[in-house]
Amino acid sequence: MTATLRTRAVHAGRDDLTDLGVHAAPLDLSTTYPSRDSLEEAGRIDEFAASGSLSGLPVYGRLSNPTVERFEKALAELEGFEDAVAFATGMAAVSASLLAAVAQGKRHIVAVRPVYGCTDHMLTSGLLGTEVTWADPEGVASALRPDTGLVLLETPANPTLREVDIAEIVRAAGEVPVLVDNTFATPVLQRPGRHGARFVLHSATKFLGGHGDVMGGVVACSAEDAGMLRQIRFATGGVLHPLAGYMLLRGLSTLPLRVNAASATAAELVERLRGHANVSAVHYPAVGGPLIAFEVEGDPHALIGAVRLITPAVSLGSVDSLIQHPASISHRIVAEDDRRGAGVTDRLIRMSVGLEDVEDLWHDLDQALKAC
């Protein structure tokens, strides 16, 4: 019998603990690992240089860490991939994915807006030596070039919650690998690998951690692709701290419970927002989830200033509900015309629903909407 995602979320990355005689996953904070056999170490470093994999004992924290590897193994299992590579932040994961394309001589990226504002800026600015063509989903095929190394998208997208048919994008991309940012949906609601995505990326800071107290990023992929990403992580230094890896592994154990509970509350709030006199539009994806986007009739800044229970802050995926004005914060770095063209209007509000009681959240939202 194959265990459900809810069960695997509890046990993934921990299957060997009973045999080790421990209950909680060990936390290894070592930065270096002693060895009396330097010839053996030389062989393992040669192995890493050739493939990005490292067998046997650890050598140095920038190459690998046992605690971080547990988190990587667990996330790969939940997403249905061979492997995963963890990074210091979500943007470090995005950067490594772009650099992997550049390293293979494929500097052109096709991307579908909207995406997270800093990802948009990274692509538009060309800071990593990439060149981007922004395309609508139906225009992906015509945007491809011989030097296209990656097709990148978010679904549901940040912050409008626009959804894209992953399988259709994969078909349009042909031989070009597709990277899907699955931060908003998590493997609880969708697994892009099942639809042909070659890379699945998460800002682990969000739902995977789940408590607003740890930063990280992770990319699930094949073992071969993971090798390239680990070589880039080693060279650039964007490693995930072991304590963060420990906390993210712990966060995965409650991920299905948190996402499903918050999604149920979000769906109820969506219905009430649709009937509110001060709300002109509500955006909520078919896949569901804890994220809501809506546009207000009045001053969005007044709403942000008026909430009392909901936390007025950037980010998402925490146990407490967060609300923000994307045009002012998460997408401020995107040029105004590009921002508005992607549906990020000046009246758009994004809310990440947490685990509070729905009636308490609605009372706070309603009074804040009246204030604006």
C-alpha cells in the first residue's frame, strides 16, 4: 500500500530514525568534517567536481550537510522527484536555476508573467547574464530560440493567482526544460512534475516552513540536474544553514494539515468578499489554496492600516494571516507598466490566510474594508 501525502509528510526524511535509535532528526551543525585519509577525500572531491554528487562521509558544509540532505530528500519525495537541492533563500534557488541554464550555453529564458517581483527583476535586469522574453501562455512556443535554456512560470502566480496549464506549457516548450514555482500551491494541492515540469521550485520560507521564522529555497529535479545545481551552490555559496534545514523538515510534517485548514478558511472568505460592497473583484484559483487576491473600491492603503488581527506584512504561508499591497511592496521593483500589464493594479490586495478562526478573520477584514 502506498502511503498518502499526509503520511509521507510526517515520515519523509525520517525513515531511518528508528534504526538510529532516535526520535527527532539529528541536527548537524558542523562546518567541516575531519578525516585522516586525505587521498580518499581527494577522490570524493573529484567525484563532486565531475557530477555534483558526494558519496561517503561529508567533507565541508558548503558541499553537503546531513541535516539539510534530510530536508532535500523529504521535499523530493513529496514532489515526486529523484532529488532536490536546498538553498539559503528562494531567490538563491531562482538564481542557481538561471545560472544552470547559462552554464550550459543557454542564456535565453522564456517567462510568463506575473511572477514574484524579485524574480521579475532578476530576469528583466539580466544581472546573471540571462536574456528574457516575456510571453503569454499561448505565445511560449513562438518565443523559443535555439539558445533558450528554460521556460519559467508560477502557477498560481504571485500576486494575482492567475493559473497556467502546466501540461500545455510543457508541450509548447518541447525539449526546453520547464521550471514551475510551486510556492503557492505546495505539493499538497499540485505536483507539477506529474505534468512534465523538469524543475519545481519553492520559496521554502513560505508554506514549507510555515511559521514565519525560517528562510530557505529548494528545487526538486532529477539526480543529474541536482548535480549541476549543487555545483553552482558550492561555487556561489548560497547554502541552507543546517538549523534552517532542521526547521524546514519539521515544517513539512504539518504541511498538509496547515494548507488544507487554511484553504478551507480562504474559500469561505472568498465567498464573503465577493458579496462585499467595498470589493470590486476577487481572484481565487481553481486549485484552491490559502491565498486570496482582491481589489478594493476605496483606498487600499487605508485597509492595510486598519487591520488589527491580520498581520500587515510582506510574505505568506505563515500560521498567522498576512496581508499586503503588492504594488507597494512585493512587486514595487517591477516597472509600473509591466506591473499593471500583468494585472497587478494599484487597488490589488493579497492576503495569505492562516489558521485563525474564520469568523475572527472576517470581522477584521470587514471593519478594515469599511475603513477604506
